Amino acid sequence: MKCVAINGVKSLEVKEIADPVSVDGRVVVEVKKAGICGSDIHNWDAGAPEGLVMGHEFSGVVLDTGSRTDLKIGDRVTSLPISPCGECEACKSDNHQYCGQTWAHALGLTLDNPGSMAQKLPSARIW
Ligand SMILES: [Zn+2]
Ligand SMILES: [Zn+2]
């Protein structure tokens, strides 16, 4: 599939990467619309991290429901891009915003979770 990735200071490239597959129960989404956030502008301006597929504000349709039984293929969705651990005290009390891992693996902000400036993406971790 095609994606847009950072390849230097104020530089992006269109390139081919492997299609995402559902791992750890994650949902795979075909991206229909992707927004540009201020943090995307900062990453583009800095040229870092190089190789990042940005984009964490998006909408799309479900291609693979992963472990979610409340979704079906073709459902129109968006996703929280954050990655709370689901195990800590903050997560267990539904205060995911205070989890130390909330942004550690966020979609489109970290190299391990490519974002929505691509034709498809895997959702954030399911907990
Ligand atoms: Zn944002
Ligand atoms: Zn947590």
C-alpha cells in the first residue's frame, strides 16, 4: 500500500509499505480521510522521527475486525490514537490519560504504530 513518510527536515516521501494485518486483536482500517494536526507539523518541521507515517486524526472503514465483536467489516470508524497499557492503576480506574504509556506507542506519533497518512492502518492496542 502507499503511505507518506517523513524522510528529512520539511520533507515527505510517498512510498510502498506492507499492508497492515491484525496483530494482538487490533482492528485494521482502510483510511478514507486523514487530518493534519499541529504535532504532524512539528514532526515534519523537525524531520523526525525519520520514516514516521504521521496521522492520528482520521476516519475510515473496517477491513478486519480483529478481536472486536462489536464491529463488522465495512463499519465506518475512527480511533483513539493513544496506547494506554490497560494494566496500571490509572488504566484500571478508567483514567487512561494518566497512564505512563498513553503516548508511548500512539498511532502516527511513533515508528512502531504507523498513522493514517496511509491507505490502511492497524488500530491502537485493544485492551
Ligand atoms: Zn493531534
Ligand atoms: Zn496504564
